[in-house]
Amino acid sequence: MTAEPAPATLAPIVKRVEVRCSPDRAFEIFTASIGEWWPLPTHSVYDADAVSVAMEPRLGGEIVERSTSGETAPWGTITTWEPGRRLAFTWYPGLSLDEATDVEVRFTPSARGTVVELEHSGWERRREPVAKRAQYEQGWTPVLAGFAARADSVPD
């Protein structure tokens, strides 16, 4: 079986949800409360053994998953930290740093509250980039649905 040829560039994945809270509150829920809404049983390195995920709230902070046995798996590193406006991080859960992709999340005020837009790019750095991009195209949907449900359930 031959490896999938790496395209020069693949279009980023862009997903949007609108939540009923302010951009500041949406940012806080996305970052400080990630362990409360992220679907760990289906979207984690340790699967059923995953117990938590946390994001260090600062530029250079890490996103880290923990298992029931105390093992840790880095998911990424914060590259932009603008509370209430924008968050960006490298993304490589369960992978080596050389396969890190890029995720940017923007928080824009709307009539209902906040539009949260996630853009995931850098697929050319992944092994099997077309297949992995397709997997994430589907995978981000339940992740953002979990975030939106949490954001809509917490008073502003």
C-alpha cells in the first residue's frame, strides 16, 4: 500500500456556532471549562481511560489530557491568547510535534450573543492529510455542539 501524496495545501476546516452569552463568557467556557464540555469518551487520546482535559490560560500554555492511570498527553500549545476575542493553538493530540496543525477560534459579538468560529489548518504537515482532514471535518461538529450546549446552559 502506498502512502497518500501530500497536497501542497488543503483548505482549512471552518465551523461556526452561535451561543447565548457574551464573547468574554464564551471564551472563558471554551478555555477554562474545556474539561466540562469536551467529549472525552469519543474525542481523546486515552478513550475510555481519559479523565480530564485542561488548558493553561496563557500564551505558551499547554492543552493536556490526563488518563485514569495519571498519564498525560499533550494536545497543543497556545499561540494566541486574546480573551473574549481570539484563541489559537497548535494541535497534535497523540502525535509528534512535527505533525502539529493549527487551530484558531474567534469570538464575535452577535445579536443573539456570540458567534464562535473555529478554523483548523495546516493539513500538509499531517501524514495522510486528506483522510485526517476528512476525519476532523466530521469530528469538530460534536465537539462544538458540546461547547454550545455548555455555553447556552450557563448564565452570562
